[in-house]
Amino acid sequence: NAGVTQTPKFQVLKTGQSMTLQCAQDMNHEYMSWYRQDPGMGLRLIHYSVGAGITDQGEVPNGYNVSRSTTEDFPLRLLSAAPSQTSVYFCASSLQQGYNEQFFGPGTRLTVL
Amino acid sequence: AQSVAQPEDQVNVAEGNPLTVKCTYSVSGNPYLFWYVQYPNRGLQFLLKYITGDNLVKGSYGFEAEFNKSQTSFHLKKPSALVSDSALYFCAVRGIFGTGTRLKVLA
């Protein structure tokens, strides 16, 4: 099993550009989530999904969109990048929401100029 | 609303000494509590969890955590710290994470 994979590892964008961060898991997990990690802020939940076709907002959803057309994939879209979105982004998956441990991808380091 | 607090940004401990990393939580209903570790430039790795049962939970790499319902705490402990334990540690309740505590084990 590859676990949770994320691409790209690094990305530099200009303000106003859009892009998609890819996330895939091969563990047949129902629950998937996106977090951003900023110094002193810990991990903050952006969006999550409890199954294919179902998504919901987390703590900091503004400026981001998600979709979940398959169990395996959960891409995160930045609509119009802003410097405040400079961060490290982690995708995670687990069997179910809440009481199962999450498996994390290696992260995407995004810089918005 | 649920929340997690990690009151210490950094904990320093000498190698061989016991370590404690503190976590308190606020949640309605059953507290599903987790500890994760993050090494530099890596994703988070699961250490242990409390769902129900014994208040002392044992996890990976010799770590354990004590659930205390009256104090709403879930402190991470290890009897004898190793230099290789130096990392960033996160407490989580369900999908909500604390701000992290950097553990530095000094040789």
C-alpha cells in the first residue's frame, strides 16, 4: 500500500493564480480531510469528506474548494491564491470520522508570492 | 464545540529522564483522543489513542498516555526519553488538533 499520497511536494504561485493539490489513498478509507499547518497555529481543518459525493467545511474553508467523486481521491482547489494561503498542506484519511486514527500524506509546501 | 489545548510550546528533557507532554480537551460526548508525532519535513504519524476502557493507553515507541476525565486531560508520557524522541507532538480530539508541543531531548 502506498498509503496517502500528495502531489506536488512544493509549489510556488503568484497572487491570483489557481491550482489543485492532489490527494489519493489506497486504503479504502471513507473519511478524508485537508489541513493546513502554520507555525504556532497547529493543524487547522479546511474541508473534509465522510464518503464519495459528500464534503463539508472545516474551520478555515474560505478560498478553498473540494470534491470527492471517488473514494480514493480528494483534491483541494485554491480558487485565487493569496499570500495568506502560504502554508504546508496535509491530506489525511481514516476508516471513519472521529474515532479512527488518521493517516497523513507527506504534505505540500505552498508559497504564494 | 470541541477544542484541544497544549499549554507548552516546548518541553526540554534530558536523555534518560521521564517526559510528559500536556494536553487538555473540551468536548461534548465521548472524547476520542489521539496523539501524533511529526518529524521534520514529514507528515504526522499516529502514536496512540483513547476511545474507551483503561485510562492508561500504551502506544508506539514506548509512549503512553493517561486519560483523566475529571481533569479533562490526556497527557503523553514516556519513562525514559531518547534523543530520537525529539519532534513535534500533537494532541487531537476527533479531528481537531492542538497547536503542538516541540519536545527536545538533550544528550
